[in-house]
Amino acid sequence: MKWKKFTLETTTEAVDYLGSLFEEIGIEGMEIEDNVPLTESETKGMFIDILPELPPDDGTARVSFYLDDDADADAILAALKDGLSELASYVDIGAGTLTASETEDKDWINNWKQYFKPFTVDDILIKPTWEELPEEHRDKLLIQIDPGTAFGTGQHETTQLCIRQLKKYVKPGMEILDLGTGSGILGITALKLGADHVFGTDLDENAITAVHENLAANGVPESAFTVIKGDIIDDKAVQDTAGYGRYDIAVANILADVIIRIQREVPVHLKPGAIFITSGIIDMKEQAVREALEANDAFEILETTRQGEWVSITARKR
């Protein structure tokens, strides 16, 4: 099925008004392209360490919307023309020109699955839930993952760095704190390596769903992995629910800037001698994370591991 795509050349000032206009005339959703820098609150929780450099914001915007074959395009476009004329009387709508094109109907949510194939991290096999178990890997420790729309298939270098550190430090019966748990891949790996219980946090509601589905896929009981939505950095309720002086290992595969903030809170949740595994650190930010951990009297850095341009720093609570 093909969709008709319409793109309106307008201004950032008019975008909010256009949202209301679109809703009134039956256009469901819109795609906005502009050069307005993201705010700190907008980037919070995003898995992006280095944002692309944008040209200077010149106040222009491109707003696109899509109509399927069943839509009365002529009527909608006529209503849009009338609406734009009205808007122009009290807000700058810019050029106001509309261009049309066609685009294929694709399953964007699931299309990426064709690229996610079984792979190994040393003697651990990470397999999508929809793929068959390769015969040559039947002797490996199996982790089955369907991340859904949460972060974490295991393919990323940062996840693999954390998995290798978990292999090194997890012992039977341990309690694990999984910060920014995403699909739950690191917590589930820790449980498969012998940990007794995982407590995970994430800012994304989709992560909660993904964790529960992946527990079932791996035959792990729900009671072994508690996961909640929230930010342990500044949410007292999350901090209290996680508990204090409880964990043998904390793992945070997030972003360098978030690790710098979170490392101040983590120690109160760890037992003396506990291990803190961090990754998600692009190499150019390694020094900043290292300096933050070195300035924290609660930690001593044990080792640094690398894969590609990504870094993992492991520390111990004094």
C-alpha cells in the first residue's frame, strides 16, 4: 500500500497552531523537521551521546503528514488551505507551500528484525526470540531477547562490554542493580550467570513491558527480576524502593553524562566491596567519567575495557 505524503514549508512559530489545525480537519499525526536545539528535558533518557550538529535555527520548519487511499484527500487539502489562510492572519506561516509525494507502507516497528540474527559474546549466545537455535551453538549459555521498542539487543559494543564484565564478577546468590535496564538483557544475563535477584529501573514504559516478555522467553520467574519506571538519580520513591546497602553489583549501560550524575547516588545502594560496571561511554568522554569516579571517595577504579570507540569502566565501592 502506498501513502500520499504532503510536506508544508512553514515556520517553527506556526507548528503548534498547525497541530491543532490538523486535528480539527482529520489529519492524524505530523512529522516536524527544524533546526531548533533539543532541551535538556527532551534529551533526558535518550540513548544518544553525541547529537548531530544542526545548522543555525532560522525559524523555518517542514511539517509532513500522510494520507492513505481511503482518505478524502481533496476535502482535507481544501480544509487545510482554508485553515492556513485563517492562521496567516495572526501567525507567520512562512512560505506556506505544499508539496506532494508517495511513500511505501512499511512496518517500521518490525522491519529492523531482519538484521537481528543470533550472535555470541564469548561463550554466551544471544538469540532473537523469533530465530531458531543454531545447532553449532547449543552448548552455549542462551539468552533470548526481543527488545520490542526498548533499548538493548546485545549487538551494541557497550552491551557486550557489560556482559563480559558481568561474566567476570557475578557469583551465585548475588543481588544486582540494573540502571537503565532497557530490554533487560544485562539483568537476565546476570540471572543466567547465577545471580539471585535483579532490581531494574528505566525511564521508558516500553522497557517494563520488554523485561517481562524477555523473562518469559528465557524461562526466568518474574520474582527474580523486579523492574520499575523511574529515575534513581533524583526520585526518592525509586531510591527507597531500590533499597540501601543491598547490592553486590550495579550495572549502568547508559550514557557518559548520565553516568557522571548517577555515580553520586549509586554507592548508597551498594554493599561494601560491591562492583559498579559502567558503559555507554564514547571514547572522547572517557576522561570525564574517569575523573568523576576518581573524585568520588566511595569508589576506586578497577579496570577499563574497550571495544571499538566505546569504553567500560569498572569500579569497586570502598
